[in-house]
Amino acid sequence: MKFKAFLTEHGVGLLEKRFLSAFDKMGKVCHLLLTRDHAIFLHNLLNGDGVQCIAQFRKHALFDDYRISSQNEDRIAFAIDVSLLLRAVRSSVSICTEFGNGPTANRLQIKLVKKLPLNCTQPMPFLTFETKGYKSAVVQDVPISKPLSRAEVLELQTALDLAQDLPQTLVQVPDLNQLQNLVERMKHVGDLLNVSISKYGDLHVQISTTLVTIGSEFRKLLVIGEQAEAPSDDRNLSARTRSEMTISRGDAQHFQVSVKHFSRSIQCQLAKPDCTFYGIAS
Amino acid sequence: MTSSAVEAEAPDLVCQLDSVHGMVDALSAVRWKRHQDAVVELSEHGLVVILEDTGCLQAKVYLQRELFVRYEYNAEGRPRFGVSLGLFVDCLNSFSVPGRSSTIEIQYPGPDMQLLLKSVDSHDVCIYAEIRTRIPDTISWDYHFEPAGSTPLTFTVKSAALKEAMDDLEWPGSSIEIIVQPDPPCVTFKGEGHGDLQIDFTYYVNTDLVLAFHCDHQVSYRYKYKFLRAITSNLPSSVIKDNRGSKLSIGRGGMLKVQHLVSVARAAASHTHNDSASHQQPSRIAYIEFFVKSVVDEVN
């Protein structure tokens, strides 16, 4: 199997400043799935519990001169430590800028290699970052897992396909900072968060223990997918009552999630999204 | 529906506060343990939050009605209820958004005798909280403060200096003796444990530190360190920034009374200069009182 590509300046910016920072908060290790057209970062797709996170890029978004080949329909997947990857990208950036820009500017090449590290008898796989400058070259090797077998890649691809199913109703959440602040505070109160999303564009988040209930309601959010008009007599009800009534009418989906997982998923905003939508998939 | 029936259903209190952060500061000043049960007393004059520890330490936070943007009192008499202080403060913190002033509405009682909180800034985003309350114990605490003689014995020191002194007095690991004497006019805090430490605040010499002093005869009493420590351990940073003074009085039997002033002003309107203590309107201040009983020595 072979993989070689040049990371564009834009691609490096996307990874270093946005997506890898967000992934770093999701967990230590993620999978990287490389296909003929896409580079996909996947977190926790095979485990089932906790936050699952996918960042899918068309190859042109990140790379130039992208070459891949493998016996598994030109698909290669492996596990990689996110913080090591982020560190390698960051230091490559600083090396690149040192040598300047322009047509003769050095380019950042990444490729899959097998090398024999010190004190090892067997060669190990690495994702190597090479910056070739005018007079010198810098090489950084990020260790990766053994590339996934055909069966494992299939498992990953299946999980990825399942995750592509969009919920019926999505609401646009305008202020992730506010939501994050609130959920951070809710962590002190209890473990389980009740979340409901209605077709009227209401997002309701609540945590409850025997001693206290804290909740927040965001109303009149932009809706994508199945929507409905809110009944006018709902306006004067308390947030809690309104949510309960909407659920009993069948106009809202609701579920319970660990407050720690929810809080972690909001960290995705480190990817600096243009807009964020929340929905509850069945 | 007749008007009297509507009144019967109105909650005891509905009030609105435009500075959640200030209220959090005031209540945090009386947190000295992880789990504390507070008693809240409502009246037409405002709220009082009362805490107590093992018969030796009592604290009160006075939140006068003038602090509130809206204060509708409908109860007869003075309803009291118990609530966990930590929970109350954590809930209030959920409403405080950094950099923005948020207005909240507090209502008691809810349909299930809960304390209800909700944000009233925006129609489309609403934060709410419901806190379970309990019926408070009817033990009457014996913290009656009486002046020691015909002239009250009292002095006022810079709150920041008092806090520093309390922090330092941890070091001897002993009970603390407070000695107040008229000539020279001086307050001494003394600890003699596995080390000795003495801190003197002398009036005249340190007019920056001791702002007022009234004492006509020497008194000396001992207090358990952990209770003295509680007086300043969670003083909000605004008290230091506003350069406030704390007033201490010693009453009959050595009962120590400490009064702090905590600003509850909106973040946008707060002043940051040294003389702010005199420029602050009294209505934007919460009063904190501590009462500490002296240690009674077995051998006199």
C-alpha cells in the first residue's frame, strides 16, 4: 500500500487551527481513513459508547498531488495519536514559514512509510512529514498503528455509512458558547442530561436530581427537515411544561445523554464552524 | 376570579435581580464548608440568608429589597425555608454569563414549595432552575449580641488586611487570642501553637489599615481558628478591589461580631477607585454579618 500527498497551506490551516484542535478534545486516538477521494478522521466509531466524531474532507480541501494505492480498493486506514499529529503539523508550519513563501517555497509532504526505529527488530509504520527547504530538509515521523485489515476497514466504512443518516429535524444552534457555559455548570449538578428537540425549532436541555432541576430552552431556532408551527397557546407556559407537552404530542424527539459526553461534543466548536445543527437520530 | 382569590394564589415573593454575579459574591462570602444548609427568611424588607455551625459560628447575608429591580412581597409574616447553600450558589452561577449582565427572577414558593429561578433577558432563550427546599429546624440559636459595657467596643480594619492576617494565623496551629486595648489604641491577634505569631493593628500608626477604633478598657478573648478563618476565607475579590473595611465588635462574653460590605452593583456600573466605599450607594450593597462565640477557658 502506498500513500503520498502534499499538504496545501489551506489544508494545514484547516487541520492545525481548527479540526485537529477539536479532535484533540474528543480523545487521544482517532482513525484516519484515506480513500481515492476523501481523507476522513473518525473518533470512536467502533466502540459505541461516548462521543463519536467524524471529519470528512474531499482530498482537494487538504492536499495537492494526492496519490494512494492499496489492494483494498485504494483504501487505507490506521489509528493515530491526535496530539502527536497536531504537534507534527504545528512544527511543520513553523518550519515552513521560516523559509518563506512563493513558488520556490518548500512544500509539506506526508507519506506512509515503514521504518526501523531504535531498539526495535521489526519495521514500524509511520506517517512521515517532510519539509524540503532550500538548503535543508526536516523529517518528522508520527507513529501509527498497523494499517487496518480489509475486514476492519469494512467495519469502519459501515459505521461511517450508518452515521451519515441525518435526523428528521435539525435545529440551528446560534450560540455554542452560551450552551457550553451552561452545560459546564450543569456538570456540577448531576450526570444525566435530558435533551429534546422539537419540530417548532425548540431545543431544551435539562438536568435533574432529587434536589434541583436546571434547564435551558432555546426557542424559534432555524429548522431543517421536518418542521411544524408551534401552537399559539404554548407561549405562556413554563419551559418545562412546554417541552413535556410537545413530546406528548409527538412533535419532539428526546433522549438522555451523559452530561460529560455532551459537554465534550460541544468542544467541536473548536473547529470554528460556520453553523451548527443539532438533531436527534432514531 | 375575584381579586382576593388571585391574591391567595400569588407567591410569597417574586423579585428580579439584574446582577446575579453580585448575589453570588455575597452568598459565597459565607461559604466555609462544602455542605451547608441555609435558612432563608423573606420579609417586605428583603431576604436574609442565615447559616450556622455547631453552635459557635453564625453568618447572615442581608439582601435588602432595594438591591432588586422588582420586589413583590405578598406573604403574611416572614416565611422561612431551608435550602442547600452550595446548590443555590451553583444554580445562580448557571445564570451568570461572563461579560454580560443577566437579569433573573426569583420566586417562592413554586407549586411544590421549591425556590424558582429563571432568566428574563430574552424571550427566545430561557434558563431556569428549581431548587427543593425544606422546612427549617426551629432551634433558636443563641447568638444574641450585647455591647460589653456602656461604650461599644469596636474597630474597623481594611478587609484585605484582615483577610491576610487570618490567612497568616493558620500557621501557629492554635486558637487565636484577640486583645483590644485603648492605650496605645491597638488590636492584637495572637496565636501560640507549634509556633508563635502576633499581628498588631495600631490605630494612628496605620490609619490606612485601621479606619476606626473605639475601646475604653482592655479586653482579651480566645476564638477557635477555624471559625475565625471562616470570616474571611471566601471574601469576594470585589471587597478587596473596592478597598472596603470590615467592622469588628466584641460584645458581652466575648461574642465577636464582624460586618462586611459586598458590592452587588452591575458589572458595567462598578467603580474601581480607592474611595469607592464612600461613593457607593448604600442600596447596592449586601451586608454580611458573622458572629463568633469565644472559647471559654476551663482554668481562668
